[in-house]
Amino acid sequence: MQNKYLLVDLSNFIFRFATSKKPANTIAEEVYSNIISFQESLACTNTIVLLDKHGSDFRKKLYPEYKGNRKKEGKFYEDLKEFFKKLPTIVKFLNVYLPVLSFSGIEADDVIWYLCDKFDKRCVILSTDADLLQCGVVQFSYTKRKFITLEGQGAENITQFITAKCLAGDNSDNIKGLERVGLKTALKVLKKYGCDDYECLLYKIPQNTKSKIERRILDGCEIHDRNKSLVDLEAVNKIIITEEIREEIDGILEEYVDE
């Protein structure tokens, strides 16, 4: 029986503890206990923890507005600032028992995609972030306590999901899409024409279409192509996960992971 690797999106998972006033060591123990509980319930034999470190240099250079909408005021933000002071202690504790992968300027999502490919999809992702459905593996939401699926997002396959994201943009990351084109609308048009990718839409949507939405899609090449460079994890991986980073990942995992 092949091993299953639980990939914990700590940058996402850690927010469930963000308002805790407990000492850092206590929170660290709770985080670890939670992760191990999910490892057991999801029948995984190894766990790898992924953490953002200073965001995505690649995306910010390409699109300076990336994640520029994150609020930096209010009670939750103040709680978050205090919590992040505890994060190094939490990570240090976790790293005693589990590999914690964090690379400056590279997001956890990017490393998760790489690991899913490295381990031939023998992975389960623990995260509420539907963007990770691109990885093509089982994904579990720790908040809703259920699996997240492409079907649940309204997509028939990964390519169709990515295309819809490129057209619709992503408000949570401040990625602008086509005007009045949301994810559901983009998927509806893709399914109407039996398409998965944007090139298919450009071929099948009539040039004289009376639909304002379809006209925006036909005229939206620049936005689609820019957003694809931001949201397509496979495309980004080919650029940012260098041979040096792959060797560093392999070296770290050798100490923890049983193949």
C-alpha cells in the first residue's frame, strides 16, 4: 500500500488559532495535536507542513497589486500582529516532529503543488483554499469538516477551473478579472461551448455575439494571460521552483519522511 502524505497549508490552517491568547508553547502543542489528529483521520502516514515566507516575489513583481487588499487595521489585525510574534516559537516546536518547508518569496501553495507532483498525487491537502484543487489530489477543509472538490466549485476538470479563475480573477488575492464575470459565470460560458481552455472559447464564441459577457471574454486576452501567470500553479512552478530549491526540499524530507 502506497503512503499518503498529508500536506498542511499552515499559512491557512494557523488562522484557526489567530485569536488565541494562550502562550506560544501551548498554542504550538495544540497545533501539533490538531495536525496529528487530521493525519490519523485522513489515513496518512507522513505529514509535511508548508508555510508562506514574505509572500510571492514572483507574483508581486508581475502584478504589484497582488494581495494589496489585505486589511491592516481593526481588532482582528491587531490580534494577528500579536499572534505572529508567537509564530516562530510555534514553527520551531512543529519542526522538532514534522518537516516545515518555508522559502523566502515563495508561497505555500507553490510548494504544495510541487510536492503533489513529486509524490505522484499520493497526497491529501489540509486547507480551505480551493485554489489548491489544481493539484489534482484529495483536499479536506478543516473548517467545514468535508472534502473540497472541483465538482463542488462547479468545474468539470482542472483546466476548466483554472480558465474560469483567470477570467473571473480572485478577490481574496486582489487579482482583477473581467468586469461582471465571476467564477460561476465563467464556468457557465465554458460549459455552454463545451470548452476547458481559453483558446477554445476564442474559437467557438461567435465574433458577432450579442452577449456582453461573451464580448468581454473575447476581448479579455490580456487579463486572462496575466491572471494565468498568477494563478496557474503548474506554470508558476516551472519558473520559481528551481533545482536548488528542489534539492533543499529533498534534503529536508530525508530526515523525516519514510518513503
